[in-house]
Amino acid sequence: MDTNLDLSCTLVIFGATGDLTHRKLLPAIYNLQYQKLLPESFIIMAIGRKNKTSETYREEAYKAIKSFSRFPMEKEIWDDMSHKIYYKSMDFLENEKYVELESSLKSIDDKHNTKGNRIYYMAVAPENFEPIIDKLHSYVIKREGKTWHRVVIEKPFGKDLESAQYLNSKIVEVFQEKNTYRIDHYLGKEMLQNIMVLRFANMFFEPLWNSKYIDSIQISSSEKVGVEDRGGYYEKAGAMRDMVQSHMLQLVSLIGMEPPNDLDTESIRNEKVKVLKALKKITQENIEENTVRGQYGASQSDKESFLGYREENRVSAISDTETYVALKVFIENFRWAGVPFYIRTGKRMPEKSTEIIIQFKSIENILYFKEKALQPNLLVIRIQPKEGVFFQFNAKEPGTQQKIIPVQMDFCQNCRMGINSPEAYERLIYDVMRGDSTLFARWDEVEYSWRFVDNILEAWRNQKPDFPNYGAGTWGPKEADILLNKDKRSWINI
Ligand SMILES: NC(=O)c1ccc[n+]([C@@H]2O[C@H](COP(=O)([O-])OP(=O)(O)OC[C@H]3O[C@@H](n4cnc5c(N)ncnc54)[C@H](OP(=O)(O)O)[C@@H]3O)[C@@H](O)[C@H]2O)c1
């Protein structure tokens, strides 16, 4: 990382008393401080609705960091950081509070020499994005000299194409595209950044990375937990908006993209967006053969029992919100013609895991195993919680018999790195400070993701689902297995 840039700035966190700030943002900032990556003039202006002093907020921040940081709490580092945290209580909707905010930020600029540079981080519910940006425009942001003002928008970016377009139109009134950071924290994960390196820095992957040699690709992201206390949000989102529109389609674009002609931000994003533009539309006509949706029902075993989604807190007892999605997706271009990308994501699955499985075509059974098929080569990119690369190939079993068995090479990145594997938010916050938006979604990526997802949601609206249709703690509805079985394939659980 380039450490020569002047990173002086104030990070203004809207929603500083919320879950995201406590679990992710504050620990990430502490970790940056721990690694000496923050400048002397880095200030946090924490904004929440609750009434409290900066001193009480610092105590709260201390506890959050102690619980969630990957580095131990060290007094010297904390002392250095804590006196640069300020708290301001305000309601996002009150105009006069923004006038006060600007005055506080101005005093901070003067006191701490932050050069007037600011990052406005929207760690708030999506309905608050627009009013805050609007009021920042009216009362806070003044384009002055060489100062920069950047905005970070948490996901979800809109709830459909129309609302995303509207939100974007509001943002561009205030911030230039280069100063707009639409965060998808998956993009900050180490193995996601590694996908391009694996593909484009290895002679034995890139030449095979096409429909001639690849049979199919599976992208799975499962969570063990249910909806927890986020029922209010999830009811309006569902797995499609929460996971597919952002994380899953970002993975598809990284796996499917052409090599960029440069590693600069725009070259990479240009290639990613081409993939999203080339996704075959799923509409009313082909919805049945390409999609499965599910919702978990209650389940009980000797070991544990789970509530069904409809029994969860702040969820309607007749909810039709999907907690599981499986899709068969095609990228309509020369490289990927005819190669299905099977995507699945769900809550209350048997384990938490995100991985990409590249299944290579089977070799013709001419020499070996004429009567029994050889196992296909598999390349597995593990994103979380394990990070690494797993490769399965065929080898002779030691012994006198000519027996061929699949064997595995397993590179575990976080076994090697241990707790030192950086958190996604660390990398992303640091990138915003440096003005590098490569790991953030550009507007057209968001736009084309919504175009694809909106068609499916529209087609689903015309048909009432038969929910619940899978038991909590299982791998999803049986229709998801049928989706692949019809193509003579099945989901691979490594
Ligand atoms: N939590 C996560 O792990 C996670 C992960 C990915 C994305 N996100 C996204 O991050 C955003 C924040 O999520 P969260 O889980 O942190 O939400 P949260 O725990 O509900 O926190 C919301 C924050 O907004 C503040 N707030 C709400 N209405 C306000 C108002 N009218 N005026 C002033 N402050 C107000 C709350 O302040 P008070 O508490 O003081 O009332 C609180 O600080 C959401 O867009 C979410 O989708 C969250």
C-alpha cells in the first residue's frame, strides 16, 4: 500500500451507535491505527440519535473494539485514538443539527489540521441515505480549494432499479462518481481480491478458463444463522436483494470477467460490468427452469431446535419473503457460451461458508476407467470462513492395482496468516482514505445487477410461493437439487 499520500481527514459516521459501527467500523479503525496506517490528523465524528457525551461514547467504543478487534487492545494505541473520537447526538431529519454539525467539523479541522477533508459514512438504514445526503448538500458540504468530500454508502443500494436510480441521482447532485463509495464488504475479503491474481497470474488456470474446458461453476454462500434481530429489514429485502443483487453477482463478475488491460480502477470495473450486461435475462417465460426460492420452516432434532422464519421477531406470520435462492445463470458471450453458473444462498443452512467451485469437463474415458467415470477436476476458491484454494485431481492409488482416485491439494490462506488476515472493512476504509475505489461498486455495476434481479422479482410476484419449503438446518428446498439434477449435475459440498 502507498503510504506517501496525505490521509488527513475526519471520518463522519452517521449511525455510530449501531451494530455495524460497533462490530465492524470501530474495530477496523483501531486495527488500522495498530498497524500505524492512520495519520496523526485522523478524527472520528460519531453521530447517533442517543444522547451521550464524547466521553461515554469513547467508553462504548473501547468495549466494542475490545470485543471485535483482531489485534489486542493496547493502552498506548487506544489513548492515541480515543482522544480523536467525538460524539454528536442528532436526529438525521433536523436541519438545524446540520448547521451545528458543520460548525463542529470546522472546529475539528482547525484544531486537528484535518485539511477540511471528510468521509461521510452512511452506517444507517437505507431510508436515511437520501435525507442525510440532501441535508449535507444544503448545510455542510462546501467545495473549497483542494479539500475532498467522499461518501460511503452501505448496502443495500436501493430496493429495486427505480429506487437505486433515484438514490443515485441524489448522490450525483452532491458527490462525483470518483468520490462515491458503494460498499460491498465482500469485495474487501482477501480471497475475492485473490480471484484476479489466481486467474491472471497463473499459466495453468487462465488458458482453461472458458467453455471449452469448464463444465459448470457453482457459487454458494450459506449462513448458519437465521434472520436474527434483522427481521424488519429482511422482510423487505429477502435473499435476492440482500445477497444476490450485491455479493453473489459481484462474485459472478469476478469469475467471468475478461482480463483488464490495466489494473487501474476503471479498467477492472469496465470488465466486470460487461459480465453483468451479458447475463441472460430470466423472465416469466424461463423462471421455472432457472430459479428456486425457499423459506425455512421450524425444525427440531435431538441436538437443537429452530424457529421457522415466520416465527422470527418482526416477521409476518404469513410472510412470503425468501430466505433461500438458487439460480441457473448464463453469461452470453464467447468465453462462457453454454456454461451454467449455479448460484445458491440461504439462511439456516448446515454451515456458514462461501465458496466458488469451478468444475472442469471430464476427460474422455479412453485410457482409464472405461466402465466408470473419472471424477472431474475441481478448483475451489474458499472465500469464508476458510480462505484458500482447493484443487482436486486424479492420481493412482499406491499399490499393485491400477486404481485411480481423486486426490486434493489444499492451500489454506488463513491457516497460514492466522488472525492476521485483515478484515474486509479495514481494507475498505483505508481505500476510501486513499481515494481508491477499485473494491467498490461503480454505478453501472449496481444498475445492471438490479436490471437482472428486478426481472426475476417481477416474475416471482406473479406466483405465490409454497412457503415454508425447507427445514432450518438443511441445505434448502429439494427443488434446488432438481434444478441441477435435470442437467445431470448436483450441488457439491466439499
Ligand atoms: N450490521 C451489519 O452487520 C451490517 C452489515 C452489512 C450492511 N449493513 C448496513 O449498514 C447499515 C446500518 O446497519 P446497522 O445494523 O448498524 O443498523 P442499526 O444497528 O439499526 O443502527 C442504526 C443507526 O442509525 C441511527 N439512527 C436511526 N435513525 C436515526 C435518526 N432519525 N437520527 C439519528 N440517528 C438515527 C441509530 O441511532 P440510535 O441507536 O442512537 O437510535 C443507529 O446508530 C444498514 O444500511 C445495513 O443494511 C449492516
